[in-house]
Amino acid sequence: MGIFERYLSVWVGVSIIAGVILGNLVPNLFELIATLEFAHVNLIVALLIWIMIYPMMVQIDFSSIKDVGKKPKGLVLTLVVNWLIKPFTMAFLGWLFFKVLFASWVDPQTATEYIAGMILLGVAPCTAMVFVWSQLTKGDPNYTLVQVSINDLIMIFAFAPIAGFLLGVTDIAVPWNTLLLSVALYVVIPLVAGVLTRRSIDNKNDHSKLNTLLASLKPWSMIGLLATVILLFGFQAETILSQPEVIALIAIPLLIQTYGIFALAYLWAKKMKLPHNIAAPACMISTSNFFELAVAVAISLFGLHSGAALATVVGVLVEVPVMLSLVWFANRTRHWFGEN
């Protein structure tokens, strides 16, 4: 495991602090970056997210899908939780907290935007960071690859309809053109680029050239992630410092969602008698979010300084430490499961 994965929480924490400090020291710079957009898509954010996602997409081998029938139970667990449970529980928790429990503390329009951001997080199952969580739990890398590949294929077709449905259910106007454009930009294009790259350099299937390329791309993926975090927290720096209670309000339902979904998936995996090297990464995939996509879509749909964008940024703040705590728990409870 490289130094990036080993000290992931440290690097993300430093980037968050740097973003907040820079956002307050040089706000004009971030305001300038915010103006660099086309068709409601911020060009700098888009570039950084592509830099971050592309190396992960190159790792995905769709030929592995042929092996899906060999161990279907772990895949069924992930797909049911990701697409039939998690988006809807996230929407419900958003409505419960910001339309009922916190209604007296947040104005209705802002509450609606917070709910929108939470929905976008809930509809975006994790892609890029899955490989890290799987490695940390000693998961089966080939099976993780199968799960990620199939989830990404489903995301192409399911993200926009489910997000649009849930946004509509919570009385949020859905700009379908922007939503579909975001899916194309942040899922389809990087995925196609990754597939074409893999086919062009790995046509003999010996993986030597592919591994060399991935090793050279890995630092860029790290740079993209950390730069994105700095930028996002820089955009929201004023709100974070002036209204820290808002961060706590958003974090509460996100924490409940994350730990609740993991508990559901983990207990279900135990009942299904999955081996730990499949159960643990399956539950990590079910629990974590593709926050890069959620952030980008929130910015495209609602703007950089919107409540929706802030909610997805808080998702970044919550995601890493929470997922690391779940990695620790999964590793400590390995004896609950069998092994292959």
C-alpha cells in the first residue's frame, strides 16, 4: 500500500484545512475560478475530477463481467443496497431532518437544497475509492473489480432517472439537460476513455504496459483528489467558518445514513454466509459514495455556493474518517465470516 492510501485521512484533512484557509485569505481567486464555467459546468472542477477519475476508470476491466455468475450473492447484495435501498433512505433522511426535525433552524429554500445534495450523494455509489477500501479490508480484488464494473454500467443508465425522480418527489425542479450532461461528463466520458486506453495498451492481456501506465497515473489521481478537496472547501470557506452549526446539521443525517447502510449490508452479508474477502468490500461499496460525481452534479445543477453543493462537500468531510472507522470494524470482525 502506498503512502497515499496509508495516510489518506491525513492528506484529506490537510487539504480541507488548506482550502478553508485559502478561501478566506484569497477569496477573489476562488471567485475568479467560480466564473470559469460553460453550460453550468465549472471547467476547473471538471478538469480536476477527470484527472482524479480517469486512472480509476482505466483499472476497470469489463471482460471480468463474464465471471459474474460464479459468485452472485455478493454482487446481489451490493446492487440491491446501492440502487434499491440507499438512494431512498438518503432522500427520506434528508426530508425527515430538514423538513421536520431541523425545520425551525433552516429556511425552506436552503433546506430543499441540502436535501438535493444528500440525494445526489445517495444516488452515486462509490467507484474511485472502492479499490482503497477493498485493499484495506483484504478484499478479493478481482471480485471488487467485477462489482465496480457492473455498478458503473448501471450508473450510466440509472443515475439520472433515480436522481430526477427523487429530486422531483422532494419538490425540487429538475433541469434534465444539465443532469444528463453531468452524467455524460463525469461518468460516460471518463469510463469510455478508460476502456479505450485499456484496450489499446493491454491488447495482449499481459498487463505489463497497463501496470506501468497505472503507476504513472496514480500520483495524478492523488493530485486531482486533493486539489478538488482544496477547491471545494475554498468555495465554501466563508460558510464553514461563519456557520459551523450548518456543517453539523448536515453531517448528522449523513452519519446516520452511512452507519445505518453499513449495518444493514454487513448483517445481511453475514446472514448470506459470504466469505469476509467478498463481504467486506461489498459492504464498503454499498456504504460509500461517488462524492466526486455528486459534487460536480450539485455544482452544475445548483451553483458553487448553493446548499446542495455544501451538502456534498460535507459528504467529503464525513466520508473518509467514517469509512476508515468501518474498515477498522470490518477487520476486527473478520472472525464473524468464513473465508474462501
